[in-house]
Amino acid sequence: VRTRSLVGGFKRVSEPKLGFVLLHAPGKDEVLVPYIKDIFPKIRDSINGILGFQGSRPVRIEIYESPEGLAEASELTEEEIETSGTIALAKYGKLMFVSPKALARGYGWMDTLAHEYVHHVIQQQTGMKVPIWLHEAYAKYLQTRWRSEQSLPMRPSSQHLLRKALRKNDLVTFEEMSPSMAKLPSRERTGLAFAEVYTVGQYLEDKVGVPGLQQVVKLMGEGKSDRQALESVLGVAFARFQKQWLRFLRRQKWRSVPAGVLDLRVFKDRDDPEAEIRKIGVKEAEDFTYLGDLLKARDRPKAAVVEYRKASRKTRGVNPTIQAKYSDALLRVGEGETALQETNTPLEHYPEHLLLQLNKGKALKALGRFKESAKALEHALRINPFDVEIHTILIEVSEKLGDAKTVSMEKRALKIYSKFAPLRGPLNLKNDFLQP
């Protein structure tokens, strides 16, 4: 009853041939619809193939405008969602996620949709028999398979958490992960738990391949426990599997993130944007950045470049907040090559930083490297499709490449967006935060 009331005024998009029925709030979230139409069949086909699933019923997808909506639609409290950073769930036979417009810079919502679809398929195959640690191992490891033949590497920030925990011998146990990752005590512990289970999926595929991954789920659907299924497929006792996995974990060369900024999710109306400057951790760099912001706001980009350069040098060019501001100022004064260089190093550590990806795309466009520019801009759209500037520049780049499909998609997105917000020229980005 509570959920019916919550989605009662939502718009319904029924696409049975594409495999889904979508419900979203009236307004800007309609921008997401063309992208879901494009990616969901890819997600469905890739995951169904890996897990041996042949479901025929359309999947119900619900998009909520805020974390509060997700809390109201689930058994989680707002506090648990806030503490853990939970953004999506697969439960009650449907996929539920928070719109990227609820966050100041969006998040990787397309991979999140794939993540929740993995959960959905396993639920359909096994009921509620798979424990959360194994559920999440499959979901986290397979969430990028819709856009890559192999699972993409774990994010550097996740590797950083794993490396730190291994050094301290402070991993999250499988038991601690139950009954939900969302109930872990902090975003850092939640992030660590997801990093750990990703490596479980990685280990299993390395040992038994896709057929083995499929067989574990099949056996659990037939009534085997997680231990029994893994022992049968791996051919070793469960305790032995855990020891081998831990050895596998410790043998990897996990990366560290030098700037130490791990959580890129900034919720609107909850987090203070200027707090990110205070988190830089180097007082002189914070002061130079603040001064750069003042100069940029007064339309003095050349002077802003000088101050941001000082801040960048104080942090060795790796802090994502500073580098996003610095590269933006460089673009404003026509220094595209330098702007590109200043995005490259931080993007090695923060590939999901929206402003860095956008600035990279803009710099590459200015340099006439249109194919590379399109790739960076498409990455930015996977994070935040509510930024008009990304759509506009991607149209220009795609026209140069003769990519009619992308041009059509992006023009459609702008047409939808224009129904709910007036379109202007290139956005005047205030500091480092988009306000779509």
C-alpha cells in the first residue's frame, strides 16, 4: 500500500519487447527513458547468458527522486541509506534506484541498473536462498559485463580501501555483510565489503569460468546451500575455499589513491559543496582553490588559472576537486592541451569524477580528437545525463564523426529536457558542482 501511494502519480513506460516496465516521477527523469531503452536489452542479454536465465516477463523498474523515496519503498531506514550510501535495491520482484539527478554530480547509474538486474535474476533462479555476500559477489563482479567482454577492473578507490584493510587485517567478514550491505555502519565499510565481494566473483571466474558461475547458482536453485554449491563446483571444502580466496586477495597488487578522496557521491540538499574544499587536507591548497573560485566567479579565468596551478602543485596534481577546477579554467583561456594533461593523472584514480570526464571530453574536442572526446563524454553521460552541456558537446562531436545514431539520441534527450527546464548555451558551472 505504501509503495502504491508512492508511485501512484508516476509515469509508466511499458516496453515488453525490450524487457521492462518503467515507472518514474513526472519531470526531468523522463530524460533517462531513451537510455534505458538502449541499454536494458544489452544488460538483460549479457546477464541472462552468463547465468543461464530465460525469463520472459518484463522486469519492473522504479526510479525514485530521492533517497527518501527509496527508503519509503523498502525496509531500509533513511539513516541506513544515508550511512551506507545505498542508492538502489532489487526486491519484491523489481529493480529500484535513485535518480542520478538527486546527486550533485550523478553516479554510475547504468552499471547500478545492471548490478540490480543480476540480483533480480539470481532471485528468480533461487528464491531467497543465496546469502548476501555471494549475491553481491555476482552483482558487483558482473555489473559491467553489458558493456565489456570481461568484467572491468575494480575502481582505484575500491582498491585503496582493500589495500588499507589488508594492511590492518580489518576485512569485513561474510557474516557482517548479512542481512544487507546497507546495514553496515559506514560508507567506508560498505565500500570495503563491495570491494571484497568483487574479488570473490573474480576468483570464482578465474577458477571455474562462466560455466562454474552458472553451476553454483543452478545448484542453489536446486536446494543446495552456498557452501555445498561452492564445494561441489570448486572441488574443495568451504574452509579451504576461503583460505585460497584470501591468499588470492593478498597476492594482488592493489592500488592506493594518493589524494585520499574516496566518496564522490554528493547528495543535493544534504552535503555542503564547499566542504569538498575543506577536505583537500592541505591548507595552502585549500586557500589557493578558494581564491581561484572567487576569481573565476568574477570572470577572471587567467587569474584563476594562476591560483589553481598553485593549489595543484601543492597536491602534486592528483586531487580531483582541484584538478577539475584547474582544467575548467584552462579550457576557458584556450589551453586545451594543458587542460587535457591536468585531467589525465586524477582520472587514473577517479575515473567516475564527472567534471574531470567532461573537461577531458571538452579538451579533446578542442584538439580535434573527436573519437576520444566522444568516449569521455559518453562516460560522463553514464554518470549524469542531466547536464545539458554534455549532450550539446556530444552532438557536436558525433556530427563530426558522422555518428547519426548518437546525434539522434542526444537531440532526443535535449528535447525531453527542454520540456522541463529552459535550455541555454554552455552552462556556467558554479565551482565544481552541477545544478541541473
